[in-house]
Amino acid sequence: MKTTIRNRAAALTIAAVVSVSGIALASGPALAAPAATATSSDVAPQSVHFPTDTGAYADELVRAWGAGNTERVEAFASPEVVETLNEHGAEDAKHWVRTGGDGAAGTIYSTYKNTATGETMSVGVANEEVSNGGEWGAPHGVHKVQFDN
């Protein structure tokens, strides 16, 4: 009887070792392989999020302009505003701070002051257009920009 128990125990031990090593052999290389990295062709294009709050919308335009992100500026502003910003130049564009806001005739004007030059700027956002864009807002909501010394 001792021999039978020993034989069965040995058989179970061998089966367990073979089973564990089989799993290790089958999954070892796959687990050790580096994670796949996404290439530009694997990544889906991301949508631009347009805020539905007019102040945040104006801030996004000013930040994009200050960062030199032409593509984002063109997404947030009308072609006329893009032209005005380009004509003004972006030498001190990183120094704008919002100082207030006011509304008139369906447009919310956010005012900014440049901390480096003292210049002021007014950014007009179409309230209804931006607010009614749904969860993702709407493109080209900034339709007016004006600089004052």
C-alpha cells in the first residue's frame, strides 16, 4: 500500500511540475515581450473640444495663440480674427491675463491685459453659437478681436 501511495504522489507531483512548466513555456515569451507601442497610423484622430462657456472659450483661443498653436487658433477663431492675430504678431502673446468680461448684442467680450506691454485686448465670442454647440461646443466661435494701447 505504501508503494501505491508513493507512486500516486510521485505521479501527481510530476503532473503538477509539467503543468506549471507547460504554462510557463506557453505564456513566458508572450509575457516577456515588450508592450506594443501605438504608431501614428494606429491612433484615431482626436476631436477638438470647444468649451460651451464663453469665457473659457476665449481663454482657450488666447492660450493657443500664446503657445503658437496655429491649428488650434484657426479652430477657435473666424478667418478674420486669425488674420488680425497674425498681423498683430505673437511676440508677447504668452503674457495675456483675463481682466473681465461684458456682453452686448449676443456677443460676450472677454478683456485681457498683457503683463509685459500693458496693452489690452478684447475677444468677442458669439454667445448663442458657442453655448448651443452641445457638449462639445462649436468651432470658430471667436468672431472679433481688438487691440488697444
